[in-house]
Amino acid sequence: MVCDETHKMSATVFGGEIKYTKRYRLGQLLSTLTRHFLLMSATPHNGKEADFQLFMALLDGDRFEGRYRDGVHTADVSDLMRRMVKESLRKFDGTPLFPERIAYTVPDQLSDAEAALYRAVTDYVRNEFNRAEALENDKRAGTVGFALTILQRRLASSPEAIYQSLRRRRERLDSRLRELEVLQRGGQAATILPASLPALDGEDIDDLDEAPDNEVAAAEEEILDQATAARSIAELRIEIETLKGLEGQALAVRRSGTDTKWCQLASLLSEIFTPAGIGHRVAEPPAPYGAGAIPPPTPSPHQKLVIFTEHRDTLNYLQQRISTLLGRQEAVVVIHGGIGREERLKVQESFKHDPEVQVLLATDAAGEGINLQRAHLMVNYDLPWNPNRIEQRFGRIHRIGQTEVCHLWNLVADDTREGDVYRRLLEKLEQARQALGGQVFDVLGKLAFESDGKVMSLRDLLIEAIRHGEKPEVKAFLTTVLDLALDREHLQSLLEERALAHDAMDASRVQRIREDMARADARRLQPHYIESFFHEAFKRLGGTARQREPRRYEITHVPAPVRNRDRLIGIGEPVLPRYERIAFEKSLVAPQGQPLAAFVCPGHPLLDAVIDLTLERHRDLLKRGSVLVDERDPGMRPRVLFYLEHAIQDAGLTRAGERRVVSKRLLYVEVNADTTTRHVHYAPYLDYRPIATREPGIETILDHPECQWITRDLEKQVQAHAITQVVPEHLAEVRGRKLELIGKTEAAVKDRLTKEITWWDHRAEELKLHEQAGKPNAKLNSGEARKRADLLQGRLEKRLDDLRLEAQISPLPSVVLGGMLVVPIGLIKAITGQTSSSPTAAVDTQISATRARAIVMDIERQLGFAPTDREFEKLGYDVESRVPGTGKLRFIEVKGRVAGAPTITVTRNEILFSLNKPEDFILAIVEFIDAETHEVHYLRQPFRREPDFGVTSISYDFTKLLSRASIPT
């Protein structure tokens, strides 16, 4: 189970007591329901070690639970936590994993009418804040204050948002007034605020600030329209009259068409999408773009833009205006909290892949959990009062896979009180960014503003500016607190504090990891296999993919059966009716200057639907087995290739009462005519072809004398080979890794719980002495303390028993899933009466191949590399050569030929592997001139494209290959 944004699953130590949030309780429940629990958070540590250990207790309560005591409890999280800061991540070649990012401040000056409306509404908000404070009811004051901040934020959003908000508030309070007047005439007493209205304190407001967008929108509408500081019907009438005046003033601004903020956005859109402007509305921004070495964005009508707003009214308003500006309704799509999950995924996919869509308008419903790296441009039309939201929004486009520099424009009303605060904040952040890099965006959520012992959040700071910003002492305070919070040294300390897990790896370990990754990459299901399968299967299902750029395809129509199958099995984004581009290689998903392609790989809904339909129609073929022909084998001796599944278990039990499987692998084992068995790596069947219809059938082949050794007993022989040869290697690998982790966990659990038990034992004795002295503790007696010690002792014993069961690792019997008969082409020719080359020729070829490999390995050593012969593992190459000091591997396929030979034959496996690792693959050709003389040629990137679906090998012209080769380097 994977949980994102898990810093919200928080528990806090306050006043000696632990306060658990509901989200923390949810985390505790989830941790008991799954064996694999992954927590992801950008801010796991709030600066308090006790709170952090409570957070880690969600992963392992026995290691981290219990009251934190300085000097007694410490949290070693090195085996449970990995800390990654975007700007610090590097690829193996040293280049950054993420591109740079930069934010610009775009100020606008309010018109006279807008400024007058701003002053009037701000005065109303300030006066109502003062009245709410006078209520001397924290809960009600909190509710009213929350309503007023909503109103102030919508005032800064758009004329449409403030007008609609004032209108709805006036209508709801008017309705409440009529209800109260009716109740008064009937002699009934009633409170001004409805009983159903929630009462909010500071914690409730903080929770709402982090809540999902749809929950926030619903709460805001309910509270904004009804919360009032009026204490009587007369005061309510006065407030309603004030609202009527403000509503009329807002309506006049709305009807006037004056909206300086929109004008700034329109100019920005013109500059982003085309240098010629849109509809002759060109306005160059007064401030030059760019900061430091980051280049400005290049105007283009084909790029995409994300615009964030805080409010649904503003979103609807912008949707209409931007659609009109761009001239197409379909150019704009929206995401907000009222959109369902399936529709949201559809909008996300359309924005990424539909060329007609240019702009995504979103509220903070799109601020978390959505990948929008199709775009590299973003506008904050409204600035959030929680600075963490800026990073969450920016993070939607600044993600893995982003290839462009990311640009963010923040629109700020220059002559408003909250605008003044935000502009100074953004200016200081830009100064810090130039000094510290983009990492400053990662600590926005941790900024605390402190001066003279007073600590405030950004929300508190903005409210202070709105209520008292005209006072000189408040202006001085705001300036001082911003300077302190955004001081370079302070930001640097925050960055260092966030790096909780210092995973220092020396050069040798990095090299080993790189080697392991290169080998894993060599064994992976290569994109070429997926691509070949998809094109063939998609065509059989009635679909067509047309190539538009090299290895990139357009699908104009996805057949209805494929889309219908996705509706049955799909759990993620939907299969679209069309795709602007699809690609099967990561490097081809987002090439610069070309449309983004959907990455079709295992897990993509289009591929999953095609696989499911193909299996349904042809599943029985897998169970029947197959007869394949080896074109490279001129001999007469067939082989049988089995594929098996092998698993490793421990002594723990699943919920179903079965032993727990901790590792599982698919194995290939080959048996030949003399009953010799060997473990075959990779996918050997790819080098063979299906038997043709004109060739002998299975009965004829099995009746031939060369096949008499093939019996049902082979399956037992294969299982015995797996048990004695393959399984021990798998078991040793799993056992070593698991026992190391179990040992560390056992030591940590013993240390933690033993200290807790000792503390409670001591506490029980201490309380008992007090009780004997006639001084009992009102909150805790010695019996309760002793009970806690006993519970912890039982918990320790149970956890140690569980760890001992985990350490009892054993193999399960290998299961044969199926098999195939591999028939050499020589036997096929013998059965059909064709002439075949003599077996001596094959022997000679093997001898020359062995000699050629030895020559190439000797040359690799002379070049300073460390070669290893991998020929018999059938990996798609013959020699693996390590580059000392780097961890990089060279994969070499060796071919030995007599000078003047007409062709060189290469298998499908070898071709596909070379295309999968083009930078690291070398075709080494050893040309034997005579018995004593030879020449070696290295050919890099020897093959241009993968073979067709049914091709098992290709013969290349020997002379032409040599003409492209060079001396070994």
C-alpha cells in the first residue's frame, strides 16, 4: 500500500500528552492491513524529534513507539527512509535529474474602481474581524474569521468571484434574517448563527487548509454564506445593508469590464503562445524575463500551460475568457473538486496527449497527485495563503520526465495589503533562489515567520496586514519578519535539516550499483519486445498505429473492443479514443520540440487492454506448449526447453493461513538428447521460429529415432536440476538480504522496548513507595504502571517470535509451467529428405567462435577493461566488459568469420539487445585471414531497426559490415 502526502498523518507531543489526528489513526489502521507499506512525504520532519518518531511508528511501532525521552530514545531510520531533494538528484553521468525552475512576479495596478472596491470590502472585513473578537467565543470567532478570510481572498481573485460571493452571502443572511423575524414574532428565541454551522478553532482551520479541494469548497460555501459576528437582529440588518452596498459596487466593477489582473494574463498568454499576439492584443511585460543563467521561455502555439486559481467562480470566468481569446472552446480544459475521478483522469490525459488542448485551468484539486509534466509553463492566477501550495502546484510540472526549464508566473496586485506582503515574499525568494538554487521551493511549507518571540504562519501574516497594515509598527514588523524568515543562512539551515537520511555512498558502491543496474537493464523486458507484440496484437484487434517520427506513432482510432475491455479491467486512467503520439522508449516520450507521447509499457491501460483481449482469445495456446525450430543448429539432436516458477518462503503466515512467499522467479531449463540439463538465462525462445505448415507435424517429429528419448520423465529431471543447481543460488541471495534486515530490526526493537519496560518497572516501584507512604498518584497507580510494563514485555516477546519466523527462510518446490520442443533445422531437413551441412561444419563454427571470443577478451584487457565470457548464458551478447572505476559495462557480441565469407548471421535476440543498449553494445568481428593471422573490427550501433515480428535471425553482408567498422577502442 502506498500513501502520498503522509506528513498529514501526524501526531504531536504537547504538554506531555500525545495528540493523534484522525489521519494518523487511519495510518495506524492501514499499517495493520498490509505487509508492504510505503509512506511518501516532502516534509516528514516538523523539527521535533518526538513527533518524527511518532510518524515513523506508523512503519514499525515496536521500534519507535513510546514516549520520546531525550538521551534515551533515538531514531535510526537509515534502513526505512530515503531522502531525495529534487535539485540534489543526479544521473550517473552527473547531470541533474530535474531541469531548472524559476518563478516570476507579475504585478498589476488596480484601476480606480477596483481600488475603491478593494478598500470598501477590506474595511468591511476588518470591522467584522474586530466584532468577532469582541464575541469572546473562540469557536464562533474562528468561524467568522474563516469566513472573512475567504471573502478577502476572493476579493483578490476576480470581480466575478467577489461579486458572486457577496451576493450569495447577502442572500443567505437575508434569508436567515427573515427566519429570525418569524421566530421572534412567534415568541421563540434563536441564535443568530444556525445550529448546523460548524464551529472552527485554529486546528480545524489548519485541517481545512490541507483538506481535499472539494471538501474545502463545500465548507467555504457553507461558512462564508452564513457566519456572521452580528449579535442581534438589528446588527444583522445593518450588516445586510452593508453587503447590499458592496454587492452593488462589485456588480458595477464586473459590468464595467475593467479587470487589470485579466489583462496581465491576456498579455502573458499572447506572449506564451505566439509572438504575433492573439487578436492583435500584444503587450510586452515591463520587466525582462530570466534570472541568472536560465533562458526565457520560447513562444510557441504548440506548448501547453497550467493556470491555478483558488475559486470555482474565477475558474468559470477564466474558462470563458481564455476560450474566447484563443478562439476555441476545446482549447481549455478544467479540473476542480467537483469533478469525479474518472472525468479528472480523462481531462489529464486529454491535456497531455490531445493537440487541440492548450490550457488546463485548475483549482488545488490538481495540486497533488497529478502528473502534468507535458507542460513546463504555469501561472498562479491566485496565490494561496499556504506557501506549501506553491511548491505542490509547481511540482505538478517539475517532475521526473520533464525536459524543459519550468517557468512560473505569480500574479500579484501591487497596491493591496496582502499583495505587498506576497510581493516582498516572492522577491526575497528569488534572491534566495539565485544564491541557493531551486531548492528554496522545497522549504516553502516550513517557513515560519518569527519576530520578538512571536511566531506566525503566512496566513496569520496576511491577516495581520489586512487588519492593521496601515499602522507604522505593523509595517515595520512585517518587513522585519519577512527578512528574518527568508535570510539566506536560515533557508540553508532548513535545507540541511530536511536531509534526515544521509545516504553517503563511496565511489565503489556507486560503481557496483551502476553495474547491477546495467545487468538488470540487460535482463529486463526490452521495449522492442513490447513494441513488436503491441503492433501485431493491436493490428489483429482491428487497430492501426502509423509512424510519425522514428519509433513514435499516432493512433487515430482505438477499436471499440479495446476501449470496452479497459472499462472492465481498468483501474487507472482511461483508454482514449485516439492518441497524438505513443512511444515504447522513455527517451522518445518527450523529445524537445515534439508532441508528448503516451509511454506504452506494462501498466499502461492501452497495453493492458490489448494483452487481456489477446490472452482471452489465445490463452489455450500457452497450455498446449509449442514446437519451435532452431535455424542456427544444422545438427540432428532436438532439445526440450521447460519454464518453471520457483518461490522462497519464510515461516510467517498470511491472513489465509498459508506460508508467506518472499521471492518468486521464472526459470528456463533446457534438456538435450544425452539428458544433460542446463539453466538458460534471458528469453531463449526468441531465437527460434514456429514450425511452418509445410514442415513435418509434431507426431512425425516425435516418431523419429532422434526423439525417442523424449518422455514424461523429463519433467522430474528438470525439477531435480532446479533443486540442486538453481534454487540454492536463489535461496542464498534472498536469505543474505533478509537476515541482514531482520538482524538490524531485532536489535532496534530490543533496544527500544527494553528501555520502555525498564522505565515502567522503575516507575511502578517508585509509585508503590509513594503509595506505601500515603502519597498516591491521582492519575496513575503502581498497578497500572506494572501492567504497562507487562504488556510491553509481551509485545517484545511476540515481535521477537515473529522475527524468528521471518528468519526461517526455505525454498518451495519448483513448478513446471510448460515446455517446448526445440527442433534443429538439420533434423527437419533430414525428415523431409533435404540435404544438410555436415555436423563437422557446426563443430568448426563452435571452435572458431570460442577462438574469436578469446581474441576479443584479450584485446579488451589490453584496452584496460575487465572482460567476462557470458556466451553460454544466452543473454544476447557474448562478452561483458567492465570499465574500471566507473561501474559502466560494455556488451560485446563476437562473430568469427573466414576472410571473404559472404554473410554474418545475427539472431533476433542479439539485434534487439543492441537496440536496447545502443551506446554500450559492440559487434566485434574477428576476420580469420589464415590459420595464424586475424584482424579484429569493432562496429558500434551495428543495426538500424528491429526485425519483423516473425523473424528469428538476419544475415548481413560481411563486406558491408566491415566497411562500417573501426579498430578496437
